[in-house]
Amino acid sequence: MDQKITITIAERKYSLSASSPENETLLRTAAEWINRRLDHLNASIPGKSDLDKMTLIALNMAFGTLSLQKELDAAKSETAQLLKDTESYLDKIAE
């Protein structure tokens, strides 16, 4: 059963549902990360709006996610090739 939790981001409270204790931890950690990033941006670019800062945070997160996905795809491809090479090698020595 989902657990109702409240997190705070940029001094705004959000009621969310966490489907497991692990998801609750991830949600709370994500909110803390966003708030730390926002604090950093508040110090480095104080004249920008919160929307601009949140947009930069979202862009940073999306970039990181896409970069990691690209690395994961490359690792999966390399793993598949290694498996194919290993199976080919085993087939040759079994003959």
C-alpha cells in the first residue's frame, strides 16, 4: 500500500505517495538534492527567477539522465557482443 508523504521543494510542500520505503527514501533524497542545487543557484545567479533556476535544474537532471542512458545502452551492446564472442569461442573449442 502506498504511503503518503510530504516533501518540501523551494519552500513549497508537496503531498506524494511512495509505493515502498525505498521509493520514499529516493523521493526525499531527490527533494534534498533539488533544494541544495537551488541554494547553489540562488547564491550564484541571484537575479534569476525561481522558474529559471528550476528550469536549469531540470535541464541538468535531463542531461544527466540521457548521458547515463547512453552509457547504459553502450554497456548493454558491449555485453551482448562479449556474450556472442564467448559463445562463438565455446562453440569452436567444443568441436
